[in-house]
Amino acid sequence: MKKKEFKTESKRVLDLMINSIYTNKEIFLRELISNASDAIDKLYFKSLTDKSIKIDKNNLEIRLDIDKEKRTLTISDTGCGMNEEELEKNLGTIAESGSLRFKEENQNQDDVNIIGQFGVGFYSAFMVSKKVVVESHPYNEESSYIWESEGVEGYTLSKGNKKEIGTTITLYLKDDTDDIKYSDYLEEYTIRNIIKKYSDYISYPIKMLVTNTRKKEDSDEYEEYKELETLNSMIPLWKKDKKKITEEDYNNFYTDKFYDYEKPLKVMHFNIEGNVNFNALLYIPSHAPYNYYTKDYEKGLQLYTNGVLIMDKASELLPDYYSFIKGVIDTEDIPLNISRETLQDDKNIKLIAKAIESKIKKELLDLMKDNREKYEEFYKVFGNQLKFGIYNDYGINKDKLVDLLMFYSSKDKKLITLKEYTDKLKEEDTHIYYACGETIDKIDMLPQVEKVKDKYEVLYLTDYVDEFAIMTLNEYEGKKFINVSSDKNDISTEEEKEEIKKENDKSKELLEYMKNILKDYVKDVKFTNELKSHPVCLVSEGEVSTSMEKVINAMPTDEKISASEILEININHKISDKLKDLFNTNKEELDKYTKVIYYEARLIEGLPIDNPTELSNLMCDIMANK
């Protein structure tokens, strides 16, 4: 038995493998089981064309054995095995992949599903092992062979005594350190969890002798016993016939896989065939995770290749605005880097992501149409995420999401879509009216809303992102959005406009005087005939509204803004006569009234008052002089 050295470059790669490429040491078991599955696949495939190969399908399996005393973990398979030349070529030269070569040789065969294409997964065993022994008996030879290595220093090849066809890999685990407890990989509980996490859907049974307990006969005592148990499910739910899957099956899979205590709101189970092929099982949760709107939340779908978990959160497969989606994708059509932990930038990844995005939108639109109540449940939880999707990235995705939006209607007294709003408009109507506030009730009491809602439907925007999303949209089906608190909002008739212009011209000196008193706060003071019962209101000029002022100034930043405000006074209210009278008789008292009605207008808008003490004193002075 002669010791052989790895090539110089192979030593470097092996050192890199152990110390850099794999970030999670438990990956080693996934890699070795995937290789075992590949070996069984190869034997089964060969048996289809080579009638001399007789196999028993019931004997196709992977077995794990633990020996705590020897500190060994053994992985065995009943696959095709390797001869001496193959052992040296596949294991003696790092990154030489027998699986990849086999797949290339049989690339026209649809039945070939080979996972281990990169020739490096086997070496992940050295992350946890101080020595690795491989004994393999190829299907077409009488002898078995042993490959043995303790790492970068080299390996040995010798004849073995294995009688059964297949390969056995024995890992001699490293000693525990202060940082890493390698003996954890000798615990049944740990092995079960790793299999469940990464290899649950390997299509061959993964068996292990496990310890169970049972009640002794004629006794209340319990005893331990050993039995061979299959650790994996083998057939994933997403590959089963949908007609045979119950709602309970879907819900149980969701709660077990994604650790949610509530059943999902919606299930999406589909497969795509075409330029790229994949199976998908996606869920819309019924509630947002506790950290959903924090930086700690990670989006992404579980990504499988032939039933093997490759990534727990493949973020590339979901746009941010659908980040609430949970689920799994299983495909053979994506390239992986040598660690199988990171997706490479590839057109197929983009095709899969595009197909998923399109499917999610269709399902949401169908839900809105067929089950409005359930869609509204979804929207109340995740609607803000859709609005963020419209606002973010300079509105590049707005056309994809706009038909999913809903806002509260002043007329219908419920959530409606923009399409439902515009369908009710007359041909001559050119605007979609909206108002912003903290609650529906507060918005409904705004003076600016009062003057519009009798003539037009008004959308009530209660979330801080709403107006930013609306401004990004700018219009819908040719109808411009307009804030009822904007100075651009004028629903008066030409006759009414002419009438109020005369009133403002007549009271020009009074209004200029009041404007001068409020010069640090407002751009202008005007009379209006559009208010009904309210005495005053504030309207904003320009792109920054009073509601946006509140939102931005409430953010924990140093950026503070002010809307350009116009104070409007109801010409039909008694306060207008009072102001005119004071202008002619008591300007000192007019100063007080001017400030009070301005403060009142700010309070109605929900805006802060810089000096509430001044307001209190002014009101007391006015009441004392009555």
C-alpha cells in the first residue's frame, strides 16, 4: 500500500474547501448523501440498458451508522461503486467529478438526475474528520478497493474485503475543541435534523439504527431498544398529484417547514415547463412575522435541486415587494457554484424569478376577484409592502403593482381598487381625489374633504407611505391624482370662482394685513367659498403636502421640511365678518384672532403647534374680552 500525494493545486483547493468555501460544517452530510444518491441513480440507469445488471429496487438505499466509542460516522450506499482507477481519478484529483462526466456522457437521457456535478462535495468531509476511509465495490468487478486519507498530505489505495456492491465512507471525527463540538455529529438527534433539513426528499430511503423506548411487558417500566428507521420522507409534497393533497397536508407542511403557528392565507402549488423547468409550492402567510418590517427580516424561498436543499433563503427568486411569500422551489435548471451555497448570476435564475413574480400577481388578482374578504385580510397585513414596491426604485415597478392597491372610499365606505374608482367616473372627470390623515374618521372630518366629497368620491389614505406611492403613480388610466388639500384642487363653478375673486379683491388690505402677521408661517391668506361648515383650513402649494410634512418630520433623521401653506377662511362663516370688523375697529384684537385661527387650522390638520402656551393665552384673552 503506497501513499500517494495530491497534486500541488489540489492541496490548495482542499485547504480552501475546508477553511473557506463551506460556511456551515453540517453541509458535509448533505454532500455525502447526495453523492450516495447519485451512485444509486447511476446503477439504476445502467440497469435499464445493461440487462446483465440485476438489481432489487427494495435494496436501493443509503445507510448511516454511528459508533460513539470509535468516534465514527459511516455513510453506505448500494450504488454502482468505484474501481481502483475511478477512486484515484474521482477522489485523488480534487474537482474531478465522476458525476459530471457521467451526466455529460448521457446528456440526451431524460432519466439522468445527477446532483454531485462539481467534484468537491466529497472533500467537505474533512471539515469534520481527521481521517476518511472509502471502501467501494464496483458493480462490474469482483474486488473492492479502499481509499484512505488524513487530509492534504495525501492518500493511499489498497484492496478491500467488501462483498456487497456499493460504497462505504467512514468518517473519523475530529476531537472536540472549545469552539466546535464535533461529537454532536454522533448524536441521533443531530443527524435526524440535518437529514430533515437538507436531504428529506432524496428519492432513496436513508436508514439509521435508532434508539427508541417501549413499555416492558407486564410492567410499568420502559426499556430502550434499537430499530432500523427511515429518516427521510423521499417524496416531496410539491411533486405529488395536487388532486391527492388535502388542505391539511398543505397546512401541515407550511407550519412544520416555516415554523408558523397559524395556517397560511393562500397556497400556490404549480409547475412551470418551458425555457426553464421548476416545481413550486408557495404560501401567503396569514400574518406578518414579528420582524417583517425590520432590517433583521430575510426574504427568500427554499431552493432545492432534485430534492436536495441548496439554499434556505434564495433571495434572488423574490422581488422585495413580494418578500412576504414563503415556500420552496425545486429545479434542475440552475447552475451552482462549487459550494452549492450561492447562486451564480444566470439567465435561468432570472427566468425562474420572473415566472414566480408573474404567478404571484395572478394569484393575488384572482384572490381579489374570487374572495374579496380574504384579499382584504391579506391587504391589511401586507398592503404597505406593495405600496413600498411602487414607491421604491423610482417607480420602476409601479405598473406591476398598481392593480393590487386598495384605498378606503368616502362613498362606498370600504376598500376599493383604483380600477373600481375610475369605472365610476364620467368621461369629463379628469381627477382622482384623495385625502391623507391618521384615521378614516379624522380624514372624514377635514374641511377640505367636506367640500369635495359631496361632489366626488374621495380616497382616504391612512398609511404614511400612501401619498408617496400615489405621487409616484401620478395618474391612473389617464386620470390625475389630486390631494384635496392642494391649492390645485378647485371644484368651484366659473360663477363661484368669479364671486370669490371679487371678495378677495375687496378684502385685499385685510388679507395682506393677516398675511403679514403670519409671514413666518404661511405664504398667503385667502377667503374661500368652498368650505361648508368649517371656518378655516390649510391648503398646500407645490409638491410637499401637509401630510408629507408630518411623515418626513416624524422620521428619526435631521431632515425637516415645511409645506408651503395657504390659510383659507370660509367667506360664508361668521368668522369672516368678525375679521372684517376687527380690521376696521381693533387691529390689536385682529392680531390675536389671526393667530388663533391659524393655530386652529394646524390642529385640524394634525400638525404640531410651536407655542401651545401662546395659543392658550390668546384664547383666554379673547374670551375675557367678550
